[in-house]
Amino acid sequence: MTKYVHGYTTRENQRLHDQSYILEELLHGGTAYPPGSRVLEAGCGVGAQTIVLSRRNPGTQITSIDFCADSVAKARILARENGLTNVHFLECDILNLPFAAGEFDHVFVCFVLEHIDSPIQALASLKKVLRVGGTLTVIEGDHASAFWHPETPASLKVWRSLVQAQAELGHDPLIGRRLYSLLNTAGYHVEYVAPRWIYADGGDPKLLDGLVNKIMVPMVETAKDRAMDLGLVDPETWRQGIGDLALTGIPPDGSYFYTWFKARALKAGD
Amino acid sequence: MTKYVHGYTTRENQRLHDQSYILEELLHGGTAYPPGSRVLEAGCGVGAQTIVLSRRNPGTQITSIDFCADSVAKARILARENGLTNVHFLECDILNLPFAAGEFDHVFVCFVLEHIDSPIQALASLKKVLRVGGTLTVIEGDHASAFWHPETPASLKVWRSLVQAQAELGHDPLIGRRLYSLLNTAGYHVEYVAPRWIYADGGDPKLLDGLVNKIMVPMVETAKDRAMDLGLVDPETWRQGIGDLALTGIPPDGSYFYTWFKARALKAGD
């Protein structure tokens, strides 16, 4: 429970849902599973991506897992509220999956590898339960891809403290750039790894506000206590940095860029 | 002559031409001027983009200017060697243009604003010689958009010394993120500002090698003397950092990301 850098607060749940709405096409575009497919969503959290995955892939049988019982419980409620009928939830460890070899046609992993200790082992574990010829889709961020205007020392400091706080957990907030390497090492045949970026400026004030104030600032704020505890930043710089980041959401001068990476890989025959 | 961070060496000329070849579609895609158009290319340098612009826009009349006489001379030779017949070169200052108001239908600016003292004044100066309804296209980099794998302290240090060396000249190597703000301030109607990114990994070894070893490493190396003179990095760290950057070009584990920004703006009626 303590090893998710963003924590498990109500506001974080809201951020995850706001984010999945704003970013739906960006993240899910190009992922379409045929009816009848058996899909494993590994690391479903509170179900923010699950409801999108379910809605966009009608007729599939989705199994969504997470190691956190509380998150799975929340995801179950959300699925019920949204009337999802094709999702089965299960609390389990990605390194110890209770499934048969080749049980799934497709595996979907979104914002998970950046939060775990052993991404290569996790990919290897998922490969076992994927059928030969099946696909693995992975979407992860890269926190050093972010930049903004106006950039100030305090905003840089606060952002970098998020990166450091996550790294201190033994996780890699810069994992996006490593996806090809990781998938290759885990023995997948990589079809593509591609940046899925978002950029907003004064030309689209609504997107700029959503990106900065619904996704990025709330995400950084989740790391506040941990950053303070680790002594990565002092309270005054934190306050200043968050204020400066919020200013990047104001037109006409503000701008913000971030990129995730999306990869698709195949399990080749032996 | 001394105020171009990358200098004026033969190797730098070669880099500019290699770069324009690798990046042609990325930079010029979406820019097509009708035959008969009067086009001003402001800041043509040694003509690396001029020959692409000329070839992709047959039937236009292109005037290419640069403040550096030696670069203009090189660009003239290159144009002759490539048989360009629709380009006229002129040595002049972007802030003191020898053209009539509204003389041009379109203005094209590539990798220029990041290298000058007064980008807003330059944009205002160009606006005077653009006709009402004419377009301005601007392409600029943002050096803090770059990231790579493997990332090492020395490679970060060397890359950041390039950024600092350019900033010490009073120029802005992070100007890409400011294009909307600058164009808006200079009184243009901004149609769009969009990232034009390049990413390569082990999935495309040829692109990865070209990006790292034909564009990025040579670009950083042009700033070596200036970075040393300014004491931004010591020789041993420099050697290590350049070596580390070169390793990012090696599959299967290397990867590299960079984004430029491309903007199109209109001169609206008064």
C-alpha cells in the first residue's frame, strides 16, 4: 500500500479518472481487440483505464488484476456503476499470476511498470500467460520528458522532487524511454514503441488548463509528503513551485509538454 | 560571426546538411507554397534548408537572407551546385530588411529565433514585409526536450553545457515552448504550434544511428570550445559525456527523443 508514489487519496482517484478522460484517444487509440478475445489488464488500480478498455472493446472478456485489495474493491464498484459486464476483477501479484500458460490473447498494461520493482520480471511473468501470437500493449510515462513555460527554478525543483521520490522507491519514473530495451530483454518481438505526447498552449486554453490543472499539478502534489519526508524540497520552495507550475496553465503565455510511450509487442513462437 | 553557438566549421556545415536530409519530412511536411508565391527565407545560413524549400516549392520566387556574409556565399555556391533557379540570396539584418511593406506572400524561418538577441523584434520586422493574409512558418528547437537512454551524469552535464553556452550568448535554446507566446506578442494570428518530434530506438537502428551520430552528438560537439571557455564542464567529463551520448545510438538498448516545434501564423488585416 505504501509503495505507490502517488498514494491512494480521494483526490488521486479523481486525478486518475480526469486523466483517463482527457487522454483516452491518446492512450487507447490504435488498441482494438476483436470480440471474443480474452484480455488481461495487469495493474488496473482503481479502474480508471478499465472502464475505457471495456467500453472500447465490446464483446471481449477482460480480467483486471491489481496487487492492492482496496484498489480492486474501488474498481469493482466503479465497474458496477458504469454497468460493465465483461470485466472480472482479481487481487493478485503480477509476479505470481493464477492463470494457465497461454490463457490470454492480449495483455494490456498502463502506468504499471513505472511503479514496480522488477519490470523485466513482470513482463516475463505476463509472457507466460499470453498465447503465442498474442499481443502485449504497454503504456508508460517518462517524467523527464516534461517541460513548460514559464519555467522557474522552483517549478523545476518541485517536478524533479516527484521524479526523485519515485526513484527512491526503487521505481523508474523515466521508464518510457526504456520500453524497447525492456521488451526486447524480456523476449518479446517488439512491433513498435512510439511517443504519445500531449502539448498545449494559449491556442487551446481548455486543453492547457486540463493538462496542467487536472493532470500535472495534482500528480506532483501527490508526492508532496514523500518529497518533504525525504528532504528533497523545503515547504516554501514547494509552495512556490506548485504556484509556478499552475501559472503554466494560463494563456496566452503558458505552455506544457509531456510524452508517454506506447508499445506493442508479440509473443513469438518458440 | 562569433554569436552562433554552433560555430562555422566544415563539420558543422556537414551536420546541417545531414540534419536537413534526415529531417526533411519532419520539418517541411505541411509547408507548400503555390507557384508564383513570393517567399522570404529569413536566416538561411549555409543554405541547408534553402535547397529543400526550393525543391519542394517549384515555381515560387524565394529570397533567402542571412546576416553572415560567409554563410550567404556558401549558400550561393550550394544553390548553384544544386541547380536552383528560383532563389535569390542577400546579406542583410533581419531587423533592418531592405524590402517594401507587404512584399512577401510567405515567410519561412527555421532554426533562427533560437540564435538571435531579439526574437520578438525579429518577428515584428518580418511582419512588416509580409502581406496581409500571408503566412509565417517558424520551426525552432527546444533543447530541454531531449532525453536518451542510457542516461548518465556525464551525458546530462555535456548536453546541459550546450544549453548553457547558448544561453550565455543571450539566446534561448528552449525557445520552442515559447513560440505561441512570441508570435502572439508580435501580433500574429497563430494558426497552430505543434511538436515535430523524432524518437528512435533499437527497432530502427539506422534512424537511431543517424539521429544520435549525425545530428545530436555533432551538434553538442560544436559547443565544446565555448563550454570549456565558460568553465561549464571539464575536459574529462566532456570526453566521458560525448562517449556516453554516442552509446545511446547503439541498439538494442539505446534510445533518443527530441522535439522541435513548428508554428504557422497569419498576418491579419489591420
